[in-house]
Amino acid sequence: MSLIRVIAGTIGVLVLQVAHAGGDSARGKTLFETCAFCHSIEDGRNGIGPSLWQAAGRRAAGVASYPYSAAFKALDQDWDDAHLDGFLAAPMQVVPGTKMTFVGVAEAQDRADLIAYLRSLQP
């Protein structure tokens, strides 16, 4: 694991301890509108990016029908809250070589709200 990923993950855990407890899924749904340009929340419907239906808790690169980058395929993690928070903060730093060109979500509360929304997309 690269040092950058370790540091980003550690920062994500620290931020998560402060921010995620107050995640607001309704606000996260509104924030997700930016993500919806590339990501669907429908099971099995990929866009430019993979479907994020049940993304929270699943394995990284876990949508069999999506052609992930080699960088994503190499991730050995589940999308728990800490990993989601770190990735949402700085996707291209956490997963160098990702096809995702989004720079990230700067505000910890926004990330917490997005994570709460993703958590709500469970059956």
C-alpha cells in the first residue's frame, strides 16, 4: 500500500470520527446530484462510472459489469465509512490512476452526508 493511501486513509478515519456521526442522508441525496452526472444509483445501471447502488460496504471494484481501471482493480478494501470518506476527499490521491477525474469533496460534513446517503441505498 502506498504511503499516500495510508496517510489519506488515516486522515479519513480522523475526519470520519468527527463528521460522519452527523451525516444527513436527505442532504446527501441533494449533494449526490453532482455525482449523478457519472453515477447511477440503480442496480445494474452503470454510467461513465459504476452504479453506486449498495456501494457502501461493498468491495472496491465490486460491480462485475463495470470496466474499472487497473488502479481500482488493485484496491484490496471494502467501502467502509473511513475508506469512503478518504476517497471522497481526494479520489485521485487515494487511487492514483483512477479514471475518475473528480477532485473531491472538501467539506467533511458534505462527505458525511454523502456517505449517509450511500448507506441509505440498501435494500
